[in-house]
Amino acid sequence: MNPRSLAFLGRQPEISLAELGATDSAGRILEHDSQVALLSGLPTTPDRLGGTVKLAEIFATTDSAAAIETLLSRYFLDVKERQSGKITLGISSYGGGLPGGKVKALGLLLKKSLKAGNRNTRLVFNNNLPLSPAQVFHNRLLGGNKFEICVWRAKNRIYLARTNWVQDIEAYSRRDMSRRRNLRAGILPPKLAQIMVNLTRCPEGLTILDPFCGNGGLLQEALLSGYKVLGSDVDRNQLEICAANLRAFTETWRIDQDRLLDLSVADAASHKWLYKIDGVASEIDLGPPLGKPASAKYIEPHRHRAAELLRKSLANLAKQLETGSRLCLAVPAWPQKGGGYLKLDPVACSAGLGYSLEDQDLIYCRPNQFVGRQLLILKRI
């Protein structure tokens, strides 16, 4: 199978790869490292990928670094014949595709070649580091006479690709900042909410439940991705905030409000939802916010409480989910001074309830964050 595209992974590549693997439109992952995944297809709905920051379509491959300059010269010769006007060009190297110091040198050679053909070129550089998604986004290197060329070495093969999509960082910021929120509660980032919805593998148009919906961030992302949604929370104040947020969100993004099926003040350990549930994506209480690493002794009662809530909720949901339905649940994970995380035991929490545990090694935790999230993916069997 010929590879079609490169996906550039977010800060936590294991989560990005899990999301790509759960998204049919991306094709198969043929190979990857910690920054890049080689895909058999071209993702058809990239704006729904929270863990992929850039996508690039492959136009040439080689097994020789010496051939890169020739291949790019040919590529831009063809561009020169098809298009007119000034060219803006950025070059990013991954996996040692271009050795240090060679990125700018290659750009200058291409600029000289294009100038000889009466084409002016503006170069965009980030020293010898790859261009960030923000640089690509703000320089609009995504079409016409504006290019980001990505050079990636994977084992003994070098791939040349042109970036054709980058995450809209401003749209994420607008969605995040427009929400009312309870400042005492954790804030689920829109990208992570998007990833969690995708990890349920639920077909578009079906119904996603968030039984701990809080201020509604996860429900917003599910609505934006074309799902019907159900939400519930034991905290009436949180649910009122959620309802207000979703009213404003559906108006702003012109979403059919009929897809918001129900919001209920309810205990996830006992509630009977009135609609068929096709997938579950949710974040349970992460416990109190922390300003420094906490000891195991301090964490233990919060860990015990979270485990008990998880098991009771899974037991209740098992009675209402059909075989094959998937759940993606974010539960607390506490970084430890010596490395690693203090986590729940998902096997103990789900044992005997009718689930298979598909993944438990996905950790979402930003630098200097003292309560992270462990993503659990379960399948009703």
C-alpha cells in the first residue's frame, strides 16, 4: 500500500496515535516515530482530530539525502510552470531528514533557483527546528503560492510532503474561552475532549453520553463532530452552567438543537437514561487542584473515592449499553516526584462488570501539572 500522507503528532504522541488508529478516515498507520505518523490515506475530516497538529500530502520519496535538493527543484520547477507570483516557502525537517544547518541552506538554494526563473521567494524559518503549527497557520503556508515542505526520515526512507492542513488554534481558543465555568472544577481542554469523543469509535450521527458533563466542554465537541448528545451531572449548579453554555454554543456554531437530547441532574451510579446510548465519553472528578506534587498518603483517599465512583458508574452503565459500545473515560493520575504516576487500577474497577479494557496506558499531563488524566478505553462485551 502506497503511503499518502504524514500526520504530525501533538505533545503526547501516544494519545495522538491512539486517536488516529480509531479514526477510519485516516487510513492505516504504516509507521511512526514520536513526531510523525505515516498514513495510508488522507484524513477527510482533519478538523475533528484533536491530537494531530499538521497534515502533509506526500509527493516524493527517496532513500538518499543527496537526492532531496534535486527532487525539490523538480517540484518547484513544476510549480513555476503552473503558477505565477511571489512564493512563500518554509521547510521543516523531522527524524534527521535534513541534518542540522542544512534546512536554511536548502531554502536558500531553492530561492536562488526560483529567482533565476524570475520568481521571488520569501523564506520562513525557525532556526533549524520544524515550523510550529502556529507559524504555519499565521504565515498561511497551506495553498496557492505558499508552502511548507516537510522532510521526514523513517528508517532508510525519506519522505517529502507538502503541508495541506494545520490545526486552527484560534478556533480552539474561542471554544474554550467562550464557556462559563465553575473555577473550582477542572477544565477539560477542547482538544482532549475531541480526542476522547474519537476514541469511542462511535459512528457520526449516533448518541454520545457524558454522565459527568460539568460545564459541557465534552458535549460541545461531540455536537461539533455531528453527534447527538446526552448529559448529566450530580451538581445542579454545574448542569445549569452546562445548559447555558450549550445554548450559546449551538447558536454560535449553528448546530441543530434537536441533537441535544437531554440534560439531567443525576447520579451516574444509579440513573436510567431515557435514550439509547451508543458511546460514552466523560471525565470523572479529578479531586482537588494541586500546586505541587502530593504524597501517596495525601492522594490515597481521593484515589479510593475516584475508584469507587468509577466502579459504581461502570456497573450502572453496563446495564444500559449494547455489546460493542465503547467508553473513553478520563480519570485522575498523579505525577510522583521520582517519576511515574499514582493511578487507579482500571482492571479492579471494571472486573466482572462485562467490559474488556482496550487501553489504560494513555496519560494526558502537561508540564508542571500535578493532577493529570489517565484515559481508559473500555468495550462492552
